[in-house]
Amino acid sequence: MTSPPPAELAVVAEGVEFEYPAPRRVLALKGVTLRIPKGQFAAIVGQNGSGKTSLARCISGYLRPTRGSLRVAGTEVWRLRPAQRATRVGYVFQNPDHQLFRERVWDDVAFGLQNLGASPDQIQESVEQVLRRLELWDKREVHPFQLSRGDRQRLAIAAIIVMRPQLLIVDEPTTGQDMARSREIMDLLARLNRDEGMTILTITHVMELVAEYARWVIVMHDGRVLLDGPPRQVFSRAEELRISAISPPPVARLGLSLGLHPLPITVPEARDAILRRLSA
Amino acid sequence: MADPVIALERVTLRYPTAPSPTLRDISFRVEPGEFVGIVGSTGSGKSTLLYLLAGVIPHYLGAEIGGDVRIYGRRTQELSLARISERVGLVLQDPEAQLFNLLVRDELAWGLENRGLPRAEIASRLASTLGFFRIEKLQDRITYDLSGGEKQRVALAAVHAIAPAVYLFDHPTSQLDPIGAAEVIGAVRRLAEQQQHAIIMVEDKVDELVEHADRLILLNEGRIVLDAGPREFCLRKDLLDAAGVRPTQMAELSSRLVEAGVKLDVPPITLEEMTVALRALLPS
Ligand SMILES: Nc1ncnc2c1ncn2[C@@H]1O[C@H](COP(=O)(O)OP(=O)(O)OP(=O)(O)O)[C@@H](O)[C@H]1O
Ligand SMILES: Nc1ncnc2c1ncn2[C@@H]1O[C@H](COP(=O)(O)OP(=O)(O)OP(=O)(O)O)[C@@H](O)[C@H]1O
Ligand SMILES: [Mg+2]
Ligand SMILES: [Mg+2]
């Protein structure tokens, strides 16, 4: 495979290490090397404590790698001022409550744009557009802590995407959401990816959603990338995935045990693969 | 006959600020050793139901309650929260709301110390709980510095150490890695089977519940619309669709195959059943 020129890469990490400082001194990243092209929709998966959130915080510039080099669209983001950073990379926290702190839903979404120095008219327009898109417009006057967990999660996403980052990192966006809400959130990310070319990096433990939405999967284990590739290829390596406490979706496990090729990873694919075999 | 662990009779609940009831006409029973799963879409009343069983409602959160909520035959309204919590352990949906000690080992020990257990007993329970949730290495860590899944493991472990007769779990695996989630739900099944604990678990991993729970209850807008064993539960597609809940992937695949004319006498609902059924059908 030929590697794309650096300008076409959203993320380039070479030997990234990160240690949480003393007194704890936890070495969370032990040498991460990866490349994510612009426009990709990638999922980071892996065992609890394997370093997914720490990696996301480094890519977003909240944390500075202890060693190694990490560039987002060619720049070392931790060097940038927050306002410069915000249009390059947005990070939605694993727990939305760590991110929401204003009195009204509307204010939480407007806050970032105010910091970027947008005009009141621009702010009005962008905030309204994003709130409508995320079905939060009717709740714009509500205090964020009176929202349900699902609404708070979407609000946290709204507060970041309103700044139109080129790269959006969303840490476990579907935690505590039912399947319908989870899909709504993933559909939204897919639209941002398709319509606006936003590069999406999502962390998740839900392999059904990875199979359906991601085009690239990065598997973390113990502070390193264990393997990466397109979902079908990654899910075909069930033995290796087990090392990082991942099991492929049930339909993929079925496909593996029946020897179906190409490996089905969604329910419709499994149905088609089985029907093909039955009529063969 | 002994009283059931939990008995709800025609329970209705309305929060003071809510225009309409959150729970409507809820009746069910749970016996010792039973593992009951609860599923339903967001806002269907799952957490509210657990709060009611744990006595959080009405002792901590006010609400208008109709009908009868009993734990071991006693009405929860007449028992103090302290008495209820001697037998009932609740694991909250949000682990961060549950952790309030600085160090992991204190988080796990304080409940036991509160109950006046001897030191040796505390040490042995801690050792087994740490192993159970694979968090031996986190003992000396600061709770708020942990990763999301690690926090959830600690919150689960803190309740497990106390070994309450009745466990109430609210989305206990929402932040766990897939194999970790399957292990925890499998281990919970053994608590019921081998030690006769009663388990009520709100969980959206229907695949895991179908594998391990004795019964599944489906909530839709505060009502129980289905209370059935795993197989019957998966096959009531009409009710699941109406409630916005999906059955297991294998149950979905079964119905797609049947629609396409494949003959499956007993529609498989688990991976194991599906593998066996298809091996018999497919030319190898
Ligand atoms: N603020 C912190 N201080 C010290 N150590 C930390 C801190 N945050 C995370 N860690 C540790 O760093 C390691 C990686 O944590 P990280 O949060 O990146 O994991 P993760 O893959 O996101 O896990 P999860 O799936 O549970 O969210 C873990 O051992 C964790 O305990
Ligand atoms: N303290 C409260 N006061 C008023 N209404 C409440 C309160 N707590 C919950 N509700 C409402 O009761 C309904 C049921 O909420 P509950 O939290 O039980 O749902 P749930 O099934 O647990 O949802 P989720 O899957 O999102 O956790 C919702 O409409 C919610 O807004
Ligand atoms: Mg994390
Ligand atoms: Mg709930």
C-alpha cells in the first residue's frame, strides 16, 4: 500500500507514549503508531484501560505526549492555543457531565463560538442550526442537568460540532442510549462524515455499531495498537481480538464458525451469505 | 410458602413534577435464585422501577405511589432505607455517582466496615471480589483517576463485596469491554444459581440476557408489556418493535431467514442454536 501524502492525513502518530504525571505515574500509552486519512470514519475499540481515552485526549491536544510525535493535519496540536485547536479537532468527553457547565442548553452550544470570536449573528444562526439538527431546539432554554442522559450526550456533541472541527473525536457516544438513540447518534456522525467531509474517530464497545458504521477499526491493547484494518478484516481475527477483550458481533462469529466468505458482519449480510450457500 | 423476595402488586408511580404516571399497573414477583432482566427504551421507567425496589423511592426521592411494593413480605414504605439496604444492593447507572472514596480499596472496604465485619472477613471478601472483577491492580489507585470501565468495575465490586441477598443492577456493563460485559453477566447468573441471590438487571445487551437470565421483562411507557422466558421474549417481535427494543442478533437473523423461505422448525435465538441449525441445513 502506498502511503498518502502528509496533507491528506488527519492523524499521524509515531511512537506516542503518554504517562499520567506523578504521584500516579501510570504509563497509559506505550508507543502508538497509526495513520488516519482525512475523511475516514474510524472506530477505536479495546479492553477497559487499554488507553483509548488517553489516546483521544492526546490527539485532541488536551494532553501532550510524553514521547513520540503526534500530528493532526500536519500540526502538533498541543502547541496550539485552544481557539486555534477547536476548528481542527473537537473532542466529546466520555462523560458529558464533564463538559457541560452553562446554565442553558443554548449557552453551552454558543460558548465555543463566542470563544472563537464569532459575530452574534453567526452565533445565532449556527447554534440554531445545530440544535435543530440534534433535536434539542425545543429544549434550548432548559438547564443541561435537567436533560435525560441521552439528551445530554447529544448536547455534548452539539457543543463541539458547532465549531466545525475538521476532525471529530467522540468518546463512547452511545453509553446509556437505547438502540434507537444509538443509531440516531451514529447516523448523525455518518452524515457529518459524508456531507461535510468531517473525519470521525469514535471510541465504542458496541461491535454491532462498529460493523455497521466504521470503515476502519483500531484495536488498542495495553497502551499500543494491537491491530487495525477494515471491520470485516479485523472481525475475522477473533483469536487476536480476544487478547483485548473484544468479541466480534454474533453474526460474524456465526460466519467464522460456518466458514462463510466474505465474512458477514451485519444481519442482512449474514442472511445473504446463508441464502447463497443454501442455493449453491 | 415463604414470601417471595420481591412482590409488586398493581403498582403505579407518579413523580410530583410529572404530568402523568411513570409506572403503570406493574405486578411481578421474584423468587430467591431468580435472575430477571429488564429492558425497555429510554424513559420507559427502568431506573424508576429499581429505585422503588431499593426504597430510594419514597425514602429519598418523593413520589405518589399506588399499589403494593414488598420485599420479603414487608412493605418498603414501612421499612427504613437502612433496613432495606441490609438485603438489597443497588448498582447505579452512572458509576461516578456511586464512587465517593478517594482510594479504590477504601471504596470496596467501607461498606463492609460499616456492617462491622471482622478484619479477616473483610480481607477475604476483598480478595475474592477484586479477582472476580479483575481489578487487583487497581487497589491503590485513586477512584476518580480511573478509566470509565475501570470505575464501573469498582462500583460493581463495591456492591458485590457486601453480597446482598438481592442485587439490583442498572446498566451494569454499559462501559465494559465486550468480553468483560459477558463475563460479568455470566458471573451474575452464577450468583443466582449457586448462591440463591435474587437478581434484577436493567440491561440493553439482550444477547447476554437471553443467554443467562431466567426471565425478561419488557417495559414500554411504564407498563410491563411482556414478562417471559428468553425464547418467548425474542419471538414477540410485535411487542419488541412497539417498545423500540431489538431481540438478539440471532433472533433477527432467524426471522429474516424465515421470511426468505428457509425452514427453521424452532427459530434459533442464540449463536449456539443457530450454528447447530445451519450446520444441519448447509451443504459442507
Ligand atoms: N487521570 C488519570 N490519572 C492516572 N491514570 C489514569 C488517568 N486516566 C486514566 N488513567 C489510567 O490510564 C490507563 C488508560 O486509561 P484510559 O482512560 O485511556 O483507558 P480506556 O481505554 O479509555 O478505558 P475504558 O474502556 O475503560 O474507558 C488506565 O490504566 C487508567 O487507569
Ligand atoms: N426525579 C424525577 N422527577 C420527574 N420525572 C422524572 C424523574 N426521574 C425520572 N423522571 C421521568 O420518568 C421517566 C422514566 O425515567 P427513568 O429514568 O426511570 O427511565 P429509564 O427507563 O431508566 O431510561 P434510561 O434508559 O434513559 O435510563 C422519564 O420520562 C423521566 O423523564
Ligand atoms: Mg475510555
Ligand atoms: Mg435509567
